[in-house]
Amino acid sequence: MTGRVPGGAEHLAPDVPRRSSRRLVWSLVALALGVAGFLIAEGARPAPGTSPVPARVAVPGRSPAESSSNNGPPQRSIVTRTDAMTREGLALHAGEEFAATCDRLTEAAHDEPSPSRREDVGWCFESWGWQALREGRAEEAMALFQHGLRELPASPGLLRGLGLSAVHAGRVDEALAPLEQVARAGSDAEVRLLLAHLWDRQDDAGRARAHVRAALARDPGHDRARRLLAKLDREARVETAFVRIDRPHFVVKAPPDMDPALRERVLRQLDAAREHVGRTLGHVLPDRATVVLYGAGEWERVTGLHGWANGAFDGKIRLPLATALPPAGELTRLIVHEYAHAVIHQRSHGRAPRWLQEGLAQVLEGSTADPMLRVPAQPTLAGIEALITDADPARARTGYDLALWVVTDLVDRGGMDAMSALLLRLRDGEPLGEAMGRVWGLRASELEHHWRRLLGG
């Protein structure tokens, strides 16, 4: 959760699966709770056409027992052209030449149609899809998983891949159906939790809670599921009676006794914030954003943040407005700041560090860095990150000031185009230091040295 004063949990930032031995780690950091990565067997399926004796190995989306019953084509006494194409494809696959591999296996399936040959083709496109997703090519990964599903329409591995790549591509609506199909077919608690977060972001608390309860029915001690259910229940107790206002770009929920003039002012400012951030950063949220307004006492009960926190984003924009109109100008800055968080998160797929999120959100809201800012220590980006998340308000405020100063310097060097390019590189999985070097022509360590000299460290 981010806001102008820190104090919440992290974003949902699905990280691209990476191979670790024979498993993939799906690192899905929750917008609200930090959903931990879930492990999905990527496959240690014997290469098609290579083993006449079934082995008990993990196939994507199957149990070992299921894998052992159909693990490659039957033994043949004569090596056919189809076998030769299959083996050539496997040799190419060993070098991760996925396009050529899938071409060979598709030819083999065309020449000798059979369930096992179709399975080979689906297996190849699934491997290719994961590779594309690891390299940050989410749209391409979606197309590859969809191609595999034409051969194996019910494959849990392909369905998982399609759902996760759709999340990475920012197409949440297209992620729901394949993930729901996986959830119906088995007992994958992590898919259930991901669906709970996605439905919560769609403002469908009923479906979100149903998925969490299903996960807990299988594993009553699942700690993250219990925390998520507690959060959803807290929100439901407070927000059940809230009125809902639907607009083209926003869904706003507010207490029924909140001043209608305040609600209308918030709606106008949200539209203005969207226009301002879109014009400045070159990007707006592709879907409607949910904005929840809280009165006195409700904010603390739902978010767990202190009263001095004046905004938060955890997949929804949350604003504590009590029942009175805020001072002139403050509401505008607050709404721009939190909408900026939503856009930065979406644009970077949750990979922007906190110092970048907070610094850029402050720049977009119109704050200016103190040109006389000096610090006694030697600031680093890691140090600023730690300050921003410090529980001590004074140290956190210093972190915010430094983040604003650093991001202002970066914007001065390359403008908002450079900042937008950085977010896209982070979205595609580039490490921060490498991405900064490519955008500004200086390594992060060189920039930090420059900042330390100017800040008096």
C-alpha cells in the first residue's frame, strides 16, 4: 500500500516466472498484502518420442500418476519421418530454439495425427510461452499459450500461463476465465488467492471471499489466505452500506452520510487527475479505477494505517476525507498523488521501487524539491528506500524529501519521456541499475555518486 505517508503493505506485482531446477516460481506480490510467489511445476516431461517406458515425472498441470500414464508416443520398431522430425525438434528445444522446435512437432502431428502428437505440440508452445513471459514479452506469451490451448484445451499448465501472462499484459479481464477454469479443475490454493485479489480489484468482494474460503477449506493453516480473508471481512463490515457511483473511468464508493458536494468534488478532481497524469506521463489506467472514500474512524479500521496517513493505493485508491471539505488545493494534490501511484504501478507492472513511486507521484502532484536539501549521511537509493518505509514519521518524511529530490534530478536530465521509458524497461523485467543506465547513459552508482556530492554527504 502506498500513500503520501508510508505504512502499508506492498503492491501486487506479479513477477515473471523463473526456472529453478524443474520448477517455476510465480512471484505475485499483492497490491494489498504481498501475495507470495507460488510454485508451479513447469515440467520435466520426457521428450516426446524418446522413451518407450513411462517414467513418473511431473508434467505441467498433471499429477505424477497422470503423467506416467501417457508420457510420449509408444515405442516403434521403425524410425519414421515423423519420429525423425520429433527428434530434430527436441534437439532444437535443448538449445531453446522454440520456434523451430514447435514447427517440427507441428509437422509431426500433421503427418501422424494422434493424442500424443498433439500433446507434444501443446508442450512445446507452453515451454515457449514461459520463456517469452520470463523475458517480459507478455503479449507474445499470451498468443503462445493460446496456440497451445488449441491443441490441449483443458491443460492446466497452459491455462495458468495464459492467465498469468494476461495479468502481466495488464489485461485482467482476459486473465479471469482461464484462471477460473484452473480453479474449478483442481485444488491450487495459489491460483485461488490470485483470483481473490483480481476479483477484489474488480470490486467483487463476494467472489474474492469465495476463492479465499475455498483455499482455506483445503489448507486451514494457509497464513496468507487467512490474512486476506481478514482484510476482505474488515472492508465488508465498513463498506457494506457505502453508496456506489459509477463513472466512465472510476467507481467511487463513499459513506451514505458524506456531503454530496464533497463526493462531486472528488469525482471532478479524479477526472482532472486522470487528464493531468495522462498528459504528463503519457499513460492512463486502461480500466476503471476503484476509489473508496472514508469518514472518521473508518479509515483506520479498514487500512490499519494511522490517522496522519492521508492516502493509500493497494489496488484501490483509498482516501480518508472525514465529512468536511479539505483545504483548498490539498484535495487536488492528494488525488493526483494517489492516481499517479495507480498509473506508475500499472505502467511498471508493480516493479517500480518505492523511492521511484513516491518521488514521481510527488513530482506529478506539483511538489518541488528543496534546492537547499542537505543530509549528513551518504544517501543511496537503497538507503532512501529504507527511509521511506521507516515507521518513524520523521525518518519517513526525510525519505520522501530525498525521493522527490532524486526524481526531480532525473526528470531534469531527460524529461518525462525518460521517466516513462524507465517504467517500461522495469515492466519488461530489466534490473533497475541496467534500465537507468540505458535511459540516462549513467550507471546507478555514477548517479548516486553525483547525488552524494550535491547533497553534502
